[in-house]
Amino acid sequence: MSNRADVEVRALDSLRGRLPAPAAVADVADVFSLLGDPSRLRLLVALLEGELCVSDLAEVTEHSESAVSHALKLLRAHRIVAVRREGRRAFYRLDDPHVRMLLDLAISHTAHSEMEHPERSAGRRATP
């Protein structure tokens, strides 16, 4: 093996050693899949403004309370949102600053990046 190839193999081995474990990558993918659902994402964006109860979230996102409760249960199980109980009412908030940072970064990214949606333009032909 040449010296250059040896260096490349060592560099790849080093990179491989710095990659997260497959289970950790799967956990990150789970978080992104939760954030990738438009209905759940609307709930989370609403929660950027602060703590809200299920009925307020349902009203602001125009979803049923049942659908909102189901989504919040899933988000809570994955520690995306946290709950505070006050009597019979439950108030939800983003679980920690990391969730807020992910949402803020995603919103900021889409605000300055023109998104191409190949699935939406598949039927259109490009004009020369």
C-alpha cells in the first residue's frame, strides 16, 4: 500500500471513530422525524411563545383537542415537550433550550433559503 493510501485509511479510521454510535444516530433521527411532521411542528412553533394548555394549542393550530393531546403525548415521551399540571389542566412547554435552538435554527434556515421541493415540481418542465 502506498504512503498516500495509508494516510487516507488512517484518516477514514479516525473519522469512523468520531462518528456517534448507531443507537445515538437512531435517536437523533427519531427527534428529526418528530420535528418533520407539520402538525407537530405547528404545536412546537406555538410553544416557542411560551407555555400553553391543550385547548389553547388546539385553537391556535386549528386541530382537535384529541389530535393535539395525542401529538403532545408523543412529543413528551421523547422529551421534546414538558408538562406542568395545575389542577385538572396541563400546560405544555418546550422541554429545554436545545429544542428551542433546533426550532429557531430550522426557522432561520428556511427564512433565508429558497427551498426546492422536487415532489411539487415533478410534473412541471423547466423552461429554457
